[in-house]
Amino acid sequence: MKILLTGFEPFAGEKLNPSWEAVRRIGNEKIEGLEIETLRLPTVFGRAIEVAIQVIGRFDPDIVICIGQAGGRSEIGIERVAINVNDAGIKDNEGNQPVDEPIAKGGPTAYWSTLPIKSLVRAIREEGIPAGVSNSAGTYVCNNIMYGILNYLAGEGINSRAGLIHIPFLPEQAINYPGKSSMSLETIISGLKAAIKTAAKMEEDENPPDGKIH
Ligand code: PCA
């Protein structure tokens, strides 16, 4: 079972991105039975997709799990859907700020995650770590990479599974944003490892009611 795990470089003036800190360590620690390749993506619209596609072509993973920072969130969020729009509230790391532009002209409005999202939520919660399904990956580079990878896999007829997981700030970041939530790197890593192991089982998703009213 081959798993491509991606994290992002820091953006928005941060010194680190917890997604890459977690991915890097998971790659070093190893998970039994899984061949994990890690990749640090530029926080740049389009460019991140190109870099990921290159590695997918060479490594041929069964599963692609992208991790990204969602500063201010209080739980690990398993994204349900990626939508066909770039709408950047801030510039990316190369100064691009697309507004209301499609990611793929004429492409589908959205792609569902092909990870078993509710199984991943359950697995993370069973570790004692807050997690939930998120119904919006935003309209920045994380939504861009999720849509881009799913669009590439669909276009090539590759049936690898793929999706995105958003993680909170680390405490050392959150001290600069009073009132915002954070999660320790150790906790994030434990949660992500539980998610990775569950995704690797390649079982059907569960569907307990866990929707949001608003
Ligand atoms: N989070 C951003 C992009 C890179 C990252 O780690 C996002 O949520 O779009």
C-alpha cells in the first residue's frame, strides 16, 4: 500500500506550517505495512498541483492525503468536497491572488473526497482527539490542491483515492492570534496516523449521522 502524504510550506508570514511539520515526522517515524512518500508543496496556486502530479506519476500511490493548515480551527477537519474556484483572500507565496477564477475551465463544479471521511473522523476521535467532517476546504491553495489532484486522477482514469485534511495552528503559532484554537504537534501526528491507517484499509465509508445544522 503506497501512500503519498503532502504538507505545505509556511504562508501568510508564518515561520512554519504544521502540515509539513507533521508530514515530515510521520515520514521519518514510518507506519508498519505502508510505503509512505512525503512531499512539501509550495503554497502557490497551480504550482502545487503541478508538483503533486509529477510525484503521483512517478510514485503511483494508492492513496493521496494532502494536509494543510487551517488556522483558528479547533479540530482536525476531514474535507468532504473541493470546489472549482480560486478566490484568494491573501496573496500566495508567489504573489498570485486569483479572484473568482475556475481551477479547471469547464471542469466539474466540485469533486467529493474519495477518502472514507466518516471512518477517518471516527478513527481520530477514538484516539481521543477532536475531529469532524468539514464541508468547505475554503477557496485558497488547499481547496486548489484537492480539486487539482481529484481532477487529474479522474481525467486520467486513475482510481487512487485522494482527499485533504485540515489541521489547527500549533500552540506556538496561536499565541500570536489570541482567542484562536491550537493543537500540539504530537496530538496532530497521532490523529493523522490514525487517519492514514484507516484510509489504508480501503474499506467502504461509514455513514453515521454527523451532519452540521449550520
Ligand atoms: N493552508 C492553506 C494553504 C496552505 C495551507 O497549509 C489553505 O487552507 O488553503
